[in-house]
Amino acid sequence: MAEAVSCPVPPEQRPLEEFQQLSTSWFFSWPVGDEPFLAKSLAISWIMVLPVCLLVASGSWALKQDPPRLVVAGAVSALVLPLFLLMRQWLGWTYVMKRLLSESVDYEESGWYDGQTWEKPLSWREQDLLVARHEVRPILGRLGRAMATAAALMLGGASLCQAL
């Protein structure tokens, strides 16, 4: 039987609860499932910002005279939004990973001025470690691969724009 542990940490500040909140949120749940859903969400964000980037790129005299370079420059600059979205997700999931792996929990009882630290009991640490290793680590892996792909696309597109 599991031992009952009195925990002073407010429920919404507990690492497992923070993990659940990220897992079920609209934005942070993109990398939770399979990679095609993450890729689809990022592609939609890229397509949504592409017309704006093409419009801005068309303001360049040099690009206006060279339509292939205009399209490539717009497409490459539109990759900035998906890359920023990936970085924001990376920061959120990394924060939760650190909280899960920590042996203690920093929390606020009622505001910013009363920070406390609570040492996790062994049973909580074991459970948090399992979630960190088997749930959060694969998510961070997907995000890392997606960021590497976006960066490679940006570099490849920039070199293509130079070659044209």
C-alpha cells in the first residue's frame, strides 16, 4: 500500500500536474502524439505566415526582378514562425522535465514573495523520474528533430537563394 504523504505544494504547482497541464493544452500537446501531427501543425503555421513574408519580400527591388528568388526568400523567412513555436514548446517541456527530475519542488504558497522548497519523498521521485524518462524525453526528442529540420530547411533555402 502506498504511503500517504502530506504535501504542502499547491496541486497546480506539482510537477506531475504541470506535466498533465502541458499534455492537455492545445499548443503544448502538438509534440505529445505522433510526429505527423507536429509536422502538420507546423506546416499550417508556415502556410499561414507565407503570404505575409512573400508580400514583404516583394518590396525588395532586387527580388521583384527575380521571382524564383522572391519565392525562396519568402518561404525561408516564413520558417521563422514555426522555429519560434518550436523553441517555445522546447522551453515549456524542458522546464517540466527539470521539475520532474529535481529531488525537491520549489513552489509559491500565495505569491512571489513566499517561495518555499519541499523535498520529494522517494515514491514521488520514482514516479516523476518514470514520467520524465518515458513521457517527456520522447517529446523533447521530437521537438529537437523538428528544430533541426526547420534549421536545415532555413540553411538549405538560404543557400538555394544565393545560388539562384
